[in-house]
Amino acid sequence: MQKLLLSLILSVIAAAPVFSAQNVSYDQLLAQLTSHQGEIPAAAVPEASAKSFAAEAEGRYWVGIKTSAKAERTALLEAGFDIIETEKDKVYGFADHELLARLSAAFKVETSQPLSSYISRSKDFPAADAIYHNYQETYDTLKQLADNNSDIASLFSIGKTIEGRDIWCLRVNNSAKGETPSSKPGAFFMGNLHAREHLTAEVTLLLAVWLMEHRNDADVKNYISTLDIYIAPMANPDGAEFDIKNGSYQYYRKNMAKNPNGSRGVDLNRNFDSWWCEAGASTYPGSDTYCGPKAFSEPESQHIKRFFETRRNLKTHISFHSYASEILYPWGGSEEEVADERDRKAFVKIATEMGKLTNYEPRKSSDMYVATGDSADWAYAATGALSFTFELEGRGFYPGAAIVKGAVERNIKASVYLLSVTADPYKVI
Ligand code: 0X9
Ligand code: ZN
């Protein structure tokens, strides 16, 4: 529960954001962390006084369910329960009244703590988390990177979301720009498919900033001239913006689809056509693991699909999520291991190496639970690109400003390692 308390405390602090996209630099962006750490209260407050959840959180509960079996965890996902934390014999997540009643009937619900509501007037990250970049700030930063490095970088939109926002992607390639095809081996880094996992957008955005600043380092220079690199920090910008819409967090995961039953959102990481809506996904539109009316029903997943399908040069991919400190490789939707022995060995070896650089645990995606329809499973199955799901570090979706620097640094190392094998991922085995 410490993670919740910290998030609660952080989000009640109000002050103006400090971000400026002018002359963006990696050190400058990270230096802002120091100036904000002083605003984070050191001591936790009693749970009863913590009340920073937004209106969206009203009527929701933080629920603990006794379970130790993997099959039961998968069944919980199917019942519409998004497992957020896992202990040896217990899992935690959010549920509204209706879901809580259904869960209580079928599972051993041990604890349920109501979330109170709090509405603030700003439309941005809570002040203590002003280091995080909202959608406009993310675009401004990417645009400036592209403008300042126009010989090797370009910015284009993968497509528009359900609310009409562009899914921006920075491309790093010294010969091809925008959507022009390239035959160079490609790597694709994607963040924020899940709305509330904001740290994933920071890691990918700062990766882009770092690469541009280090463009003349011998190894980076080599990757830039031989590879086709894509970085899309916000794959679900509608959800990410909704999650911070009142200046306090909404604990929102899905996209902004309007479901026929009046509920909101499809889980984009259950909407891809990889055993779509079989195990570990819910057909209940209100649930956090709702798979949507059909595979690829959502514009966001359609655009990501088209992105992969029109770039058959992509060899490696990371979809960044949070939080579990894990590096996951296929399959996630099946307990099977991938059939191709070369791929299997490469997955394990590359995940292990990236695990050493991040201190995250490499494992088969379905080891924790089986969940179908995820983007990395689909990307690997459809294109052969070695696709990983990272679950970043931290305790909670809102781990605060102080975590950003370490997470960014570690994940840049892992990402650069992935670039180092992208030309021939099988050389590692
Ligand atoms: O459940 C998910 O979509 C991912 N975890 S998260 O907490 N970020 O929501 C994990 C997806 C990969 N795992 C499986 N397919 N089992
Ligand atoms: Zn996620």
C-alpha cells in the first residue's frame, strides 16, 4: 500500500509546471528532477487523510484477492479484474461496485478499500510530477529533436487516435525520412500503450533525446547510419491525457472508445489479433482488460498494426509498460514457448542481457499470467520482429519524479544494447 500512499501524497501538491521545450537537453530534462524532489513530503500520511483520487476513482476500490495459482490469476483477468500487484498468495487491483460484487461471489476477496475523490482544476501532471511530459510537451520535444537534427531525424504520425490526436513517432535514419521505406534493419520503441503508465513515455522520450545528444559517439553514430530507428513515446495519448485531466491521477488504463453499454475504453493490450480475447481478457466492456468488440477494433491498434506491416525491415521491438521490473518475451497469450529454436534462444539471450543492464527479471511473458491479444505477441507472430514487453521498475503507476532518472538511464542502456543486436539479432546465440 505504500505505493498508493506516495501517489496520493504527490498528487495533492499544486504548483505550476516547469517544462519548456526550448533548447531541450537530456541533462536539463533530468536536472529538473532535483529541483522538484524538495517538494515531495518525506513522511507518509495516514491512509484516511489521503484523498487525491480524482472523480474517476470515485466508486472504485483497491481490492486484495487471495490466490496463488496462475490459472486463477488468468481467470481473474477474464472476469475483468486487472491484476496490478502480485504477491505470493495474493493479488491486488481496482474494481468498481459491480465488479467487486462479481469477484466476491467467485473469488476470495480479502480486502477492499474505497477510493475517495478529489478534483483539482489544472489539466496536467500533479506539480510534484511536473517533470513528466504531457502530450503537448512530448510533441514539442520530439519536434525540436527532429528540427535540430534534420539530417538524421524526422517526425511523423503513425495515425490518429479515437479523439483525433496524432500518435507521434520520431524516426532516426540518416538516409530515409518520414514514411519513406528503408531496407536497413529496424528497431521500434513504443511507450504508454496503457494510459497510466507514464514512466514508459519518459523512458522512450528521453531515449530519443539521449540518442540525438550522443549522435557523434562512435557506437551511436554507427547505429544511426546502419539502422532504421523508430521511437513512439505515446501510443495511447488520449488515455494518457485523460489520466491527468484534472491535475490528479485517474488510474486509467484503456483508450477512449465509447462502448455501447455506456462504459469507456478498450484495453489496447488485449485488442491485437493474437489469440484475441481468449485467456486473460474480458468481454465485459467496463473492465480494465476489455478486449474490444473484435480484434483491431481500435484506431490505435490498427495504426500500430499498419506500422509494423508496412515496415518489414523491423527486427527488434520493445513495448514499454509498468510496473514489475521484468523483461518479457513471447508467448504471453499461451503457455507454449515460441516454436522457432533460433528465435527462442535469441529471445532468452537478449532478454537476459537487457536484464543485466536494467536489473529487471527476464522471463516468458505468460509466466505470471496468460493474457491474449497483447501487442508484442502479435508483432512477433505477424512480422518476426523480436518483440519484448518491458515492465519498468517502481511500486505503483505513479512512482514520482525521483524514479525517472534511474529508470531512464537503465532503460537507455538496455535499448542501446537492443540496437547493438538489431542488425543481426541471431549473432548473440
Ligand atoms: O497485462 C498486460 O497487458 C501487461 N501488464 S500491465 O501491468 N502493464 O498491464 C503484461 C502483458 C504481457 N503479459 C502477458 N501477455 N501475459
Ligand atoms: Zn501496461
